[in-house]
Amino acid sequence: MTPPRHGAGAGQDDPHDPRAYEDPGAFEAAVHRLADPLNDPLPGPEPVAPEPVVPQQAPYEPQSPQQAPQEWYDPDGYQRDWYGHQEPVQPPLEASPPAPDPHVPVGPGPAAVPQHPASEAVEPATEVLGRIDAGDAVVPAPRPEPEAPAGADEPGGVPDAATPTPTPPPTGGRAERRRAAKGRGRRRPAPRPGPESTAPAKPMTRMEARRAAKAAKDSPAIVISRGIGELFITLGVLMLLFVTYQLWWTNVRADQIAGRETHKIQDDWAKNEKAPEKQEAFEPGQGFAIIHIPKLDVVTPIAEGTSKEKVLDRGMVGHYSEKPLKTAMPSAKEGNFALAGHRNTHGEPFRYINRLKPGDPIVVETREAYYTYEMTSELAQTSPSNVSVIAPVPEQSGFTKPGRYITLTTCTPEFTSTYRLIVWGKMVDERPRSEGKPDVLAD
């Protein structure tokens, strides 16, 4: 297209005059007026403008897409990249002579610009760019705003949730459109709530601070109940420790002491230390014999006396040797050899003597000999003050005349010392150590 000529007398106010486009922005304003149906002239007589002399122009020839000038920047996104949504590009239509407009006079005047009716939509780029010279600046037409859903303009109206709201295409540079294309079909994470802005707390007065401190303190009832609870817990722990000590640790310690005493007695016998024959008296707490109860697997040293601290609590069996409860020794020709031992705790050597039956052997080993007794009878329960059970001829034992007897005494019921359990036996064999162990021990 030949650019309009510049000359004096060219019409500056006539939109049909090509010379009117010489002003900056005049051509773009004319293009926008053509797209607005309100700019169409109403039917009626129009003033006839003077006919300027217009040079002959070459007919309009549409340019192919290969020849059409390309802008270095596509603001409206008509030319999409390969990764975005691409709209089919319509080839430019062949130029056809526009229909004569009844409102535009026909004559040798300036070239008439076709007026589009209001019902036809004018493409801002496809339709207009074909009529623009290559050297003219192009200003894209404004993009129509999306229509608001029905009821949104009404006061109190709520748009229909089923009506999809059109999403405007991404604007900006290529990087922004690329990010928008990559983000399609991907669920965006919900925004994290930011830190809540809290207003600074109002400082409390001295009276309010005192009240808050007083309210934070525990009441006396809570303090007392807490102290009582802690006391009960402490007592419970102490009782548990005491029970553990009595039922387990005392047995461990007593077994160790009794074992050492047994080995000491046997070592003394092995050395053949000279001692008075048939020694009748020993020091209190001194071990002088060993008792064997094969059925109960009991092997415990016998010490002189029944002292709780020196004899019984050390895991040994005590011999009644102090008046008025003095009893005979195993070597005596007549008499009752009475012994005492713990049933529970501190080694508990007599715990299961209630399981003995008549005929079960009980062997007393001394320096000189082995004395074997057989169990004859039992008294399940009697008073601790009933000393007749250890008499030379014990009462309730079934013995009627003097003899060589043995009496075992312990506490009953278990874990108490309310009563006494008594077991009696009589001697059936006396064997010197030189003849070896009796048969009941050899097995």
C-alpha cells in the first residue's frame, strides 16, 4: 500500500481521508471506532465533504502468513508455544470488494472504509492486520472482559456454582506463560497459614499480678493430699524392700554362713585335733555337729545354744543347752536331744519338717560317731510355753519310758511365730566314724 501523501489542504478531521493518519495515533483511533457499532452514522442526509484529489493506489493484496511481518513480542498470546494451548490460525481471507454502504456516497472521493454492523464481531488481529501496511505500528484491540454470571450484579445475588467462570489466559512474558502451562492439571498445595499476628499483651497491674500468682499456687488441701500420697508411696517402697530382704536376702546370707561353718567343722574333724572324749559342753554359738535329713535334702551345722542372733539367724540349728531348758547330748545313754531352727527366713532349715513321715531317717554327725534316728510322731501345733515337749520323756510324743530321743521344734504357721510345730524321733543306730557313713547317707 502506498503511504498517504503529505500536503497542504489535506483534511485533518475527515476519517476517510488517508492524510488524517499522519498524526500519531490517528490510525489506531480509527480502527477502534470501526469496531464500535455506536460509531456507525445514523441514516439520513450527511454533509458532503469537498472531494480532495486522491492519488491512485494499488489494489489491496493480502499477504501470506510467510510474508506477513512478525512482531518480536506477542502480548496477547495469539501465537502459542508448542507446550501451550494452540488455537488454529485461520488463513487470511481473500480480499473481496466490500458491499456498497448506503450511507457512504459513491464518487471519486476518498476510499470508503467498510462499516461493520454491530452484530458482527471484528477480530482485532486477523481482520485488521491484513489492511495495515508493513511499516505502520500495530496496537492490539482491547480484550473483551468476561461476562459476569447471572445474578452477580443484583444486590444479594449469588452466582451459580455450576456456571464455570472463564479463566483469563496468562499474561506477561514467555517465562510466565511457560510456568502457567506447566502448572495446568496439577493440584496446587493449599497455602500454609502464616503466623498469626498477636497483639502484645497488656501489662498487668501489681494487684492483678498478685492475684494471678495466688491463683497459680496450689491450695493447702492439694498440698496435703500430695504429701500423703508421696508418703504412702515411700512407705510402700520401703515395705517392698523389707519383704525382699526378709524372704530372699536373709536366706542368701544365712546359707553362706552355715556353709562356711559346716566346712569349718569338717576341717577340724579331718585334722584329728585332740579333744576330750565325749565332750559335753561347748561355747555358745560354737558348732559341734551336723544334722542330715535326707528326705528334705537338709545338711546344716548344729551349734550350742538357741540364741537368735548368734545361732538361729545365722542359718544354724540350735541345741537347747541352757537351764531350765537344758537337754541331753546325742552321746548320752538316756535323754532327749532337742533342737530348734527357723521355718521361714534366715536359711529356714526346718521349713518342711511337717512333711516327715514315721520311719524317715534323721542323722546327727559328730566327731565320734553317726547317730541315726527314725521319725515317730508329730505335734502340729502347741503353745511356745509348752516346755514339756522337750522333757527327757516328752509328753504327747507317745513315749512312756526313758530312752534316747530327738525333738525338732519350729514356728507355725509359716511366716508367723504364734505356735510351735514339734517332731519326735528315737535312736535306732549308733555308728563310729571309723566304720564309715550309715547306709541312709551312703545312698
